[in-house]
Amino acid sequence: MMTMTAMLMIQVTAMSRMILRMTKMLSMSFCYRLMRQCRRLHVIFTLSSFTILIYVCKLSLDVTMTTSTQPPASVCPDKPIHFRTDIPIIWIGGVPRSGTTLMRVALDAHPGIVCGAETRVIPRMLSVHAAMERSDAETTYLDAAGLTNETIDGALAAYILTVLSRHHHVTGASHLLCNKDPFTLRSMQRLSRLFPRSRFVLMIRDGRAVADSIVSGHVTIRGFDVGTHRGALADWNRAMSTMFSQCMAVSVDRCLPVYYEQLVLQPRQQLGRVLQFLGLDWDDAVLSHETVVDQPGGVFLSQSDDTSNPLTPTVAIRVQL
């Protein structure tokens, strides 16, 4: 009896193992089939999505080509900007507190010029590209990636033109683009390479007056010692030496030094000299910029700007003191 029971238990155990194996095999077969079906569905879905994407792109391209010959009803700020690098651009710069904003506002009042406030991003991008160009390691990496100087310059020029066009909201081709970012003029040679028709206006002011304006006005300037007059004057000397050497390098035909003290004491003479340098006719609006500041269609001033006073000798004496 015990032997029969043991044999029965062995048979039951064997059958259980066989059933378990069959179950696993069926399960694996089912999972495999299910996996194959999922893969097929994935392939079908991917191909369908790709086909729909191509169809939508084709429709979009057809619509773009159809409407490209028609004048747009309104200017869309999200459309790509296409500019040539041979357009004339006016660059105003110098050490901060040297009259760069005053010059910008005066020129911005001219009907043939559109400037706007500082962008802040253009000089930073120029500095980044200059640092990369000076680094042998970065140059090696760029060469290995197939990024030549021409490619980098083209990308930088497109970036700058996009910023200027968005920033100034240019509405007509008759307006000259103008930028006032003080430290941009540390890269005059690079800008001349990017935009061959550039014109630079370098504002120069007595370093002692600049240092006093920075320290007394608690002006924050990156890389400057704004706590002491001696430190601010030393930093002014370093920055101005760089800009003046850049100005001489691009030639006097393309860079015009303008002394702040002469500008505020002889505004008509100095602004006439600047406009002649830029190839523009005289307009009395440049002498009365304060009348169009923050007016519709006039000159915009940011909160950090303080140039709403008229150009008079009284203002010049007060500022110099």
C-alpha cells in the first residue's frame, strides 16, 4: 500500500512538473507572439506618423510658397529675419558714464536713425567669441567639429542682426540701424569683419570725471573697481586704451572719437560732425531730443538712463563738476 502510494505521488509530481513546463512554454509563446504584435503595431504607428509629418510639411511648404509672393497683412515678430551683412550699422560705445547714452538719444531723434536702449547681450556674445578665438584648445575642438571661423562669424552676425531687428522694431529700409552697448567697441575689429559697412562713434570723457561719476553714483560695472576713485580711474584707463587702439586699427574713416566735454559745450558743431561722418543730412531734432523722449514714435529711455535734459553749456558745467 505504501509502495503504491509512493508511486502515485511520483506520478502526480511528474505530471505537475509537465503541466508547469507546458504552461511556461505556452506563456512564453503567448508573450513572444504578443511582443511581435506590439512590434508590428509600433512599426505601423511610426510609419504612419512619419507619413503624416511629411504630408503636413508639404502642405506648410506649399502654403508658404503660395503666400510668399503676396505682401503680409501684418508684421509677425516670430518670422525668421533675413539680413545681409553689408548693411550699414552705427555702433556707439565707450566707457560707461562717458556720454554714450546722450549720443544715442541725440542720434535716435534723427528721422533716419533707429537706436533703442542697450541690449546687454551683444557685448557678452562678442566677449565669448573672442575668448574662444584666443583659446588654442577651443580652436582645436571647433576645427575638429568642422566649425570654421567663417561659420562662427556667420552665426554671430545672424545673432546680432536678429537681436537688433527685434530690439528696434525696424519698419523701413530707410532707417540706419544703431546700437549703443558701451563695451561693444572693445570688439571693433571683429564687428568690422562681420559688418564691413560699420561706423563707430567712440565717446571719450575725462577719466577723473568718469571715475567720480561711477563712485559717487554707485554704478555697477562688471570688472570695474567701483568703490574707489583710484581703482575706477585705473579700470577706465585700461578699457579706454583697448577701445582707442581698436578705433585706430579700423582706421579713422570708420571710427570717430567724440569728446564728451566738446559735445555738451558745442552740440551743433559736434553733432554736425558726427552726422557728416555717418553720411546723413543735418536735422534740428538731434538738438532737441528731450522733446521726443518717451513720446509716441519718439525716443525710448529705460529706467537706468538719465539723459532727458537738453544739450546746453549749463548742463555741461554741472556734469563736469
